[in-house]
Amino acid sequence: MNTLVSYVDNAARAVLVSALAQAAKAVMVMGVRLYARNLLSAVEMRFMLGFSSTLNSTCIRLLRPRR
């Protein structure tokens, strides 16, 4: 039973990490495109990159095994 729960936990983590990584990439790409078109200020761009970085950090944290 423990192995089944472990497999489900790992699968859920993998799906979550994949979704968060794609979201981080989308936020970064959208921010860069909007900044290149002069639709975002430098402060807003910095916020977008910070948010993307936070999503990536969360992905890395989820990849670590539980203690």
C-alpha cells in the first residue's frame, strides 16, 4: 500500500512540476514580448521575471524528495 501511495505522490509531483515549469516559461516569454513592444515598464518587467523565477524555484523545491 505504501508503494502505491508513493507512486501516486511522485506522479502528482511530476505533473505539478511540469505545469509550473510551463507556466514559468509562459510568464517569462510573455513578459519579454510585452517589454520588447514597449507595453511594459522596466519595473513591471522585473516583477514578471521575479514571478517566473519564483515559479521555477517552486519547481526545484518540489523535485526534492520528502524528508
